[in-house]
Amino acid sequence: MPAKVVLGAQWGDEGKAKIVDFLAAQAEVVVRFQGGANAGHTVIVAGETHIFHALPVGVLNDNTTCVIANGVVLDPESLFAELDELASRGRTVQPGELWVSSCAHVVMPYHRALDRASEAHLGSGAIGTTARGIGPAYRDKVDRSHAFRVMDLLDPDLPIALRAAVASKNQILTAIYGAEPLDAEEIIRGALAHAERLRPFVTDTSVYLNKALDEGKTLLFEGAQGTLLDIDHGTYPFVTSSNTTAGGACTGSGVGPTRINEIIGVTKAYMTRVGNGPFPTELHDDEGERIRELGHEYGATTGRARRCGWFDATIARMSSRVNGLTGLAVTRLDILDTVEHLKLCTAYKYGDQVLEEFPADPRVLAKCEPIYEEIDGWCAPTTEARSVAELPPKAMAYVRRIAELSRTPVAYISVGPDRDETITV
């Protein structure tokens, strides 16, 4: 390492958590730097499944300190539910094993209410959010009014500020969306209870992380969602509300870019997407349904079926460019073990033009047709492989072609959900 970023190179759900968990064994500190409880990170260790929405995946490693940094919008209710679930499994997380940034913004109950009301109001034009209140929380952060950071939860004047905020949000809920108003006193009681439980975990995480680097500790930055959901570089407006790209690791943690050594982009061996928006290689036939069922492609947060399609190298090149990727982690290779004929999208056809670079305009993207290169499947199991030499030659040929088309070397290959089903290239 000593400072490595792991992030999604597609539309999220790429298997980042599995790669982070694999690499966390080498890390002394694991950092969540953006997003919130809309993330659904699934890890399987020794056959036991863990799903995290708020906690960094590194929490499963006894010798790893976890950090929820300033770029995250923290839902205390979700955080404590996960801590309690871990405790019920025999893993109690103490202050010092987990640190929470005093500057992280807090997701309030009215943010979730506004998220649900807004999506319902938009109807068929809805963004397709997880209804976890992430967008409204980031909106308040940028608007700089009625926003609460973790440090504000610890302020004695919190009830006064919260009453004003709830009154303002209730006006929006009732007048614009026709929804029921929320009980300010109930929200205050919940916030005060959360504040007391949070207090021993709170620190200036930027100071902590930079000191850790000064001491030579290894840091792993864990991204949420994916590059194409980035608020600036994604398929706007069908994006999340934070910077999911590598730059977000710096602004979201208070660690400067010169301290980052590696950036790993996680990509499935095929493509998936949840929610609305253009998806050039999406399969609307039996093949798409087959991949969905083989891969159990249903959201960890929402349970929604994921849209499935062939691997898109145009997207991979864009992701490599905006993130400055030093390597790829190709996941779910095993899902394609029984697929006889595979396709790789090498470019797009847009009218009479051939586009080798991903178009920034979603209206252009919606009209693009994929240009495919066909490749033979390997039709052999990969799940027992623990080295490149043990992979079927055609499977490794597929991986190498992904690297060539993406202009980025492959550093890791995942051939199953468990931690040990990972190959270092």
C-alpha cells in the first residue's frame, strides 16, 4: 500500500466489499469517505454473510481500525443497528476500533421522509433512489441551512436548532407533497440518544488519518456506489449525491492526493445497473435473465432486480481516465462459467459516428448502440482456481482482453463470493 483506494468502476454493485475485505488483511486503517447507508456492501467470510450499509467493511478484521470520514452522510440509526448486529455475532466494536468524523453530516428522519415523498411525486421520472435520505442530506449540506454535523449532535443547543429544522421540513412535506408532518420532539429524543452513544467514537478524522500515514500505517479507502453514479462524472441526473470517484477519497477524508499510492477500480466481468437511466449493453432477452439468476443480481439495500448486460469497455476506459486507475479488480468471473458465447462492447455507434470515448451527454448515450466483439466462453469452472495458472486459458484470455480494452492492468480476479476465492495477478 500504504494508501490505496478501492472504488467502483461501473454503476455500483461491482463487488467492492469483497475486494476491500480481501485487502483489509493488509491494512491497519479502513476508511469510508463518501455516501451513506444507501451503500449495500456484502461480505462472505467462512460461509457467513455480512451486509454493511454504514460501517466500513474492514470492521470484520480484529487488527483494523475503521473510520467514517467527513465525506459520509451518517445515519446513526443504521450505524447502531449494524454495531448491535455485529455484537450479537460476538464482534463488539469499541471506541478506538471505530472513529467517526465530527464533520460528517447526519441523516435525519425528515431526510428519509423527503426522499420517499420526492420519489413518489416524480412518478415515472423518479431517479430510483434507495429512499435512505442520502440526497436530501447532501442537499442540506450544500444549502448550508438546517444541516447538522456530528459535532452539532453534541451541542447543548441541538433541540432548539432541530425544532426549527423540523418545522421547515414539515412545511415542504405537507404543502408540496401532501405528506404527514413529523413529530419534532420525537426526532429530538432520538437525536439526543444517538449523540450520547456516538460521543466516544467522535474525533477529527483528518488529523487521525494523516497522523497514521506519518507513522507509516497502511490505509485502505473504501468507496461506495460506482464511478457512473458520481455527481459530476456519472450519468447525470441518474446518479448519487456524492463524488464516488478517486478525488472523493481526498475531499471526503481530509487526506491530500499526494499521499495516495494506488487506485483500484472494481468491475464485474459483465455489467449491471439498478434504477433508471441509459445502459447501452443492457440485455432484454433470456441471456440477460440468465445472468441475473446465475449472479443473484438483486440489490443488497433495496432487493430490486439489477439490469444486466455485456461488459462495456467504453465505460471501463472512462472510469480509468477520471479515477487515474492503477489497476482493475475483475469480479464475478465465475458467473460466466457456463456461458458459451460472450460479447465485449468495444465502442458505440451514434448515428453515423463511432464513439470510442464515453459520451458525457446522457441524451447521446441513450441513442448509442454497442459495437461488440465476440469471444468464446470457457465453459469450465473457475471457483477452485487460486492462481492465474489454474484458470481455464479462455477465461484468462477474456480477462486479458478486458485489460487491453480498458487500458488498465488487472490486479485481482474474484472467482467466488468468499474471501479466499480471490486471485492476485
